[in-house]
Amino acid sequence: MKLAVAQSCSTRGDVTLNIENHIKYAREASKLGVSYLIFPELSLTGYELDAAKEVAFELDDVRLQPLFEAAKDYQISLGVGAPITSQGSLKIGLFVIHKDGTAEVYEKMHLHEGEEVYFNNGNTYHLIEVGGQRVANAICADTTNPSHAKGCAELGATVYIAGVLVTPQGYAKDASLWSSYAKKHNMLVAIANYNQPSGGLAAAGKSAVWYGDQLLAQANEDDDVLVVAQITDEGWSAKVYQV
């Protein structure tokens, strides 16, 4: 079973172009046998907080249809980031689109400073079953709150996977936390970061996968890549692939 994180960029507010980019990554991941592919935070729109309301998605948004078709065609589940209108308020969300045509939504539980001006927080953990693994979804600031990883582990998560936008200045501190979760909770930890600026913020790239006390694979700062993790009888391994 293989999971992957996409290191990519997004064009401000251009949902059509961003979806085309997502489909390119899905196609390449499918060739590698990936079962579940996660993109960076707010990947369908970019991390454009001031524009989020005008491009926000509904839970059954027709703009997602090409991604449903891609998931089916490539037999892969996709985790794509978007601002979501939910119960009358705006959330930072993750659409999980499955290859069988079903979909689920996770709403970010922990907001970064400044996000509360535009968004409300979610309040429910989100785990899915993929290839015998219990996969917990997270979004950016979720991963810098140790209680979130702990809560997912207590629910039986064996994988903790997140889309983020992390800057070069913040990467080392955040990565030390991600690494600690892998060791403390015995989970595979996988992070999908932007490789180009978004919302006026620089991006560190370095999308990566950890397990136990090891960094299994890490992208560089600015390449378009997939970081793919695979579990076999010998355990987890990971590798970076160009897109």
C-alpha cells in the first residue's frame, strides 16, 4: 500500500487551472500505485485568505466533478484543500474524494493566528481506512498543536497526513514536532507543503515523511514532486519522484 504527498503550487483563485494541476499529480501518482494522495493546504485556491469567501466551495460543489472523474479513472483517493462553506460559516477544509465516487470533508480544527478573521474552526477529527491503515487527516496548524496528533493516535491512527503552508522561517520548528509525533505515537507522518509563495507567504517546500525516529524521504525546496511512502512486510519506506 502506498500513500503520497504532493509538493506543488497553486494560482491565486484560479480553481480551473489548479484542478488541472491536481489531475496531473493524480495521474503520476496512479502510475506509481498510490492509493491516497494529499495536497497542500487550500490547494484548490491557494492560501489566499482575503479571497477565500468569493471562491468558497459548497459540500456538493459541481467544480469538483473533474476530480471525481480523475479519482475514478486513476483509481486513487484524493485529499484536496479548499475554503468550504459549512453550516453557515467559512472553514478551511479538506475534500477527500474516493475512487468509488464518494466524498468526505474534514474541517481544520486549529486555526493559525490571523485565520480566525476569515474562518471558523472545525471540531471533529477525521480518519479513513486506506489499505489496512487508519489514516488521520490534518491541516497545517493542526500539526503544530500536539493535542491534535495525540487525539488522532488515541483514535487508532497509524498514519498522520497533512497539507500545509509552512515558511522557511517556520519549517525547522514544525518539522521537529512532526518528527516527534512519528516516534512518540508510532505513526507514519507525511506532510505536503507548497513549493512556491502563496498568499504573500514564502514556502519552504521540503515535503517529507517520517516514521519512528527516521526521516524516510524529503523533497527539496522548490521541485514539483510526489513523496511516496510504501508499507511492506519489512515496514515503511519512502521515495521522492519528480512530476
